Amino acid sequence: MENSKQNIVLRDSTSTSPWQEASWGGGNQPIGVGHQAGKLYDCLVIGAGITGITTALLLQRAGLSCVIAEARQAGFGTTGGTSAHLNTFFDATYPEVESDFGEQAAKLLAAGGKQAMGMIEGFVKELNIDCDFEFKSAWLYAENEKESKQLQKILEAAQRAGIAVESAEENLVPVPFDSVIRFKGQGQFHPLKYINGLLAEFLKLGGVLLENTRIRESSFEDGVFAAKSDADMILTRKMVYATHIPPGINLMSLRNAPYRSYVLGLKLKDGNYPDGLAYDMQEPYHYFRTHVIDEQSYLIVGGEDHKTGHDDPEATFQRLKDYAGRYYAVESVVYQWSAQYYVPVDGLPYVGQLPGAAEGTYVATGFNGNGMMFGTLSAKIISDLVLDKENEYASLFRPSRMKPVAGFTEFVKENADVAWHFIADRFSSSHLQALTDLKPGEGKLVDFEGKKLAIYKDDAGKVTALNPTCTHAGCTVQFNAAEQSWDCPCHGGRFDVSGKVLTGPPTIDLETVIISYDKQP
Ligand code: FES
């Protein structure tokens, strides 16, 4: 790994994404300017990723008074770790959406993708955001006969939905293929430069950004939400959770499964960087593109996704490196990073009123691997709902929708997995190594004096012990060596090695356990 970790914009990961490098001057927006304690805002947006910032900007522009509360810094979560592909085709394919939701829904989804792309292009032009935004073509390729049959269905359904796509003769990337199709009008950008541009406009219009402000709880009375952080209370008429899964146990925790996705930024020996975007059809899939940073090209290769807490992240990175090395002359791995996204049980995002919560509580989640597009479209949907305007996508994505019959198997599978962890975590105990066996940078679950502990040894040899019971709903966290974090396999909550929350739904840190060192040999 060549990159230094100095001078970077922070995010929920110890591995660095290229977007975090602060050479572009990011992360220096004025914070908290204009906030008045006791003021009643029109809308509180929780989370300063692409979804939250775009929503807040649309509402502020419409004349509302908005405040964004972000637990860490803008772009700290998935927006800082995305591979930043912009597509009008999605992880839920057009044939799947046709079959589960109907042909009209597939057309609507395609229109939504185009609208999101148009919004991003529009903001870039209008606000003059220097964020490396470019339109590119995207190649989707099949590597065997079975995949080719699926690819043909994707081609036909995408065309029926109104997407510009055609058969192609050549693949963009040097991976042997059986058949390939090419989508026009796709895109890419630098996600943090982009949201920084939106944020600057939001602040210019009088919007308020409160960083390092984790909303721990909220109440609702007489049409007003009171949202509390450690230091503040924000009063607001509407509240938007742009945090993936909202805190607490709710329908969204059950209908979305957390996944980690892995990405590499590679320098090549031969300059053979692809001019476009490419995707295979494997499970888990792989994807490619190129990004130029400070005049150096990088091949961005991603994939090998798995459910959070269900695989070894270090082994996953190695598989991805081996995969890239099979097709490209890799000179060095300059960046490697991972990020979290949520897979919705029936394939489509959940955007709108949060079921079971007070009227005027909104959520946007389940974006699958298409967060930049669905985050942008969600901002349009939610801002329309807040403003009491019609929105053509609101019904398709409403969080209270019944799952379609075809999605039922997947629903059962995801929930069976969640249930398994609840049971296994409470009734099984693994007899693992003693503290002294830990290597620096290693974390383990151990049974120690009758207690199950999450222990971690830092590079200086200091051991930290935590109660491994996730503060969300009681599952047991697992150590993620690649990111030096404790990850919860149930709903994707993540904590740093000192137990502080990195990723919700938990809002409370893991409990620290005091170890008596007298008993150590
Ligand atoms: Fe739900 Fe941990 S994130 S139990």
C-alpha cells in the first residue's frame, strides 16, 4: 500500500479510499454556523452522505429551514467509500423487476434512474462542481451460456423499459466473454467532491450542518420532533433518516441485509486503463472503471461482496487482488477499501414514511450497490413528500409495501439468517484463545472469567476488552481485521476497536470491560 494516511478526510474505515485524499481541499465546510438552540426547524436530516445532503439542499432551496445532523463528518459513511459508478441499470435487473413488480414498474425504475442521472448532471453544471463527472458507456458481459441467456433477457427487458442498450462485439475489459451488451449514457464522479459542492450551496442558502452530532433519541409531541444529541436538542417539524437503517428495531432492520463491498485502486504497468465501466455477472460480481487522481490513472476494481460479519475481509481483499491480477498487469495496489450497503429483500429501495413511526418521519434505504443513484432519487422523493407534492416514484418505493410473491424466498432466507444469529449468539459459547495469544492488530471473542469478551490488542500491546453484545438488538459482534472494527452480523452495526459506533443502527457504544491484569502470567 503506497498511500499515506496523512491529510485525509475521515470515514468509517481504517483503509483509505482515493476520495478521502484531501488534496482537493475537502472536509473544510463551515460547521454549525447559523444554528440557534431552541429554534423550530422545518426539517432535520440525519446523515450527511449523498442522500442527506441532496435532500437537505432540495428542501432548503424550496424555502424550508433545514439542519443536517451528522454523527461524524460529511461523507464519513458509504458515500466516502463508494466506487462511484452512476448507472441507469441496477443490481435488481429489469427482468427481475418486470417479473416481481410488473412492466410499468420497470419503466418507472428506468425513468427514475434517468432522473437521478439528470439531477447529478444538473447540479454539476449549475453549481459548477469540479468533481470529475463524466458520461461513460458501460459493458455487461456473460462468461458462459447460462449467463448469456440471462444477459439476453436483461437486454430485452432494459430496452422495453426505455434504456439505451445494445449488443456489442467487444468487451471493454480483457476478460474472456461469451456475450456482451453496452449501455450508453452511464457515468462516474468523485463522490466527496460532489457532495462537498452540494453542501457549499446548502450552507450558502442558510442551511445548517452539525457535524460530530449523533442523534441518540427523539420524541414527538404536538407535531414537533425533539431530537437529542449528547450536547444539543433540535426541534423540527419533519425528520429524515438518511442513515441507511434508522435506529431502533423496526421494519427496515428486518427487510434489509447489510453487505460489505471491496474495492481496489491499482496502478498498471502497461497503461491499459479501460475507458468506461464494466461488470461481470458472477455471484458475487466484479466491476471495473478508471479514475484519474492528481494526474495518475487508477484502475478501480471492486466486488467479492459478502454479508457483513460473514466472511474474512482480509481473505476477501486477497481474492479481489488475485482476480484483478489475472486480467491486468498490476504494478501496485495503491488503495484498498471497503464500504457497507444494504440489500432490500425484494430488490427495490425503501423510500418514504417510516412504518410505525410518527407521521413526518422519513427513511431512505435498501439501495443495494446503487447508492449514488438511489440516494439522489430518494432526495427528490422525500423532498416532494415533505413539501406535500406528488411524486411518481413514491408508490413504487414506499417502505410499507407488501413484498411481491417472487421475493418471498429471499425474504425468508434473510430473516432466517438474522434469527439464527439471535439464537446462536445467546446459547452458544466458543472456547477461544487466552489474551496472551493475541497478536498486535488482532481481535478475538474469548471466554474470560465466565464472561464473553471482545478483546483487541493494539500495536503498542495494549489490550482493550469490550462487551461484544451489540447495543442494537443483542447479537454478538465479529472482528473485522481488514478494517480494525467490530461488525455485527445481524443488521450491520459497526464499532471501532475502542467500542465507538461507526455505523448504525446502534446509537450506543459497546460497553468497555475492565480487565484485571494481576492475573496475567
Ligand atoms: Fe442489530 Fe447489531 S446491528 S443487533
